Amino acid sequence: KQWYQRRVRVPLGLVYRIVDMFLSEGPDTLFKVAVSLLKLSRNELISQDFEEMLKYFRVSLPKRFMNKKQGQKLLSTAASVKINPGKLAVWEAQFHQLQDEKRSLQDPVRR
């Protein structure tokens, strides 16, 4: 439960640039940055188990982007991410379907 309660520390300049992209391009920016973080960290993450991944996101990832050059690489990768609205709509429908199935399996008293 602690993994979502941690704050990630990155340089303020990088945060400002991401916020600037968010204000100029909209909420898709946050998705693009998240995808970029995964793309840039793929080699490190691919061989780790879940607990190691959580530690990577909490410890190693923020350290990696303290470097201005790496921060710029993150932003340029995020700018190049293409979002297919049709594919996102399909994923959203699948997500809602899974959530509905999960709710239907729950104990009726707990719903």
C-alpha cells in the first residue's frame, strides 16, 4: 500500500516543463510522460519482479532524471509519443468491462 503514497522527487525545472506541456497540450501530456518513463526504463524494468519495480520507481527513477540531459530526453520522448484515440477507447471499454465483472463477483452484501 505504500507504493502510491510516495512522492517522487525530480528537479523543479522538469516539473515546470511538464506542467507547461500539460497546459499547452492538455491532459494527454500526463499519459505521454508516463509512457515515456516506461519506455526509457524498459531495459531496467523487464528483468525485475514487482517489488523490485516499486523500488526502482521510488529510488532509481527519480535519481535518473535529476540529470538535466535525461530530463530533456524524457520530454522529447513524451513529445514523440503518439496516442491513438481509437485504441484508447478500446482499452477503456475493456477496463470498464473488467471492473463490471469484478463487481459482479463480489459478495452482494459488500456491494
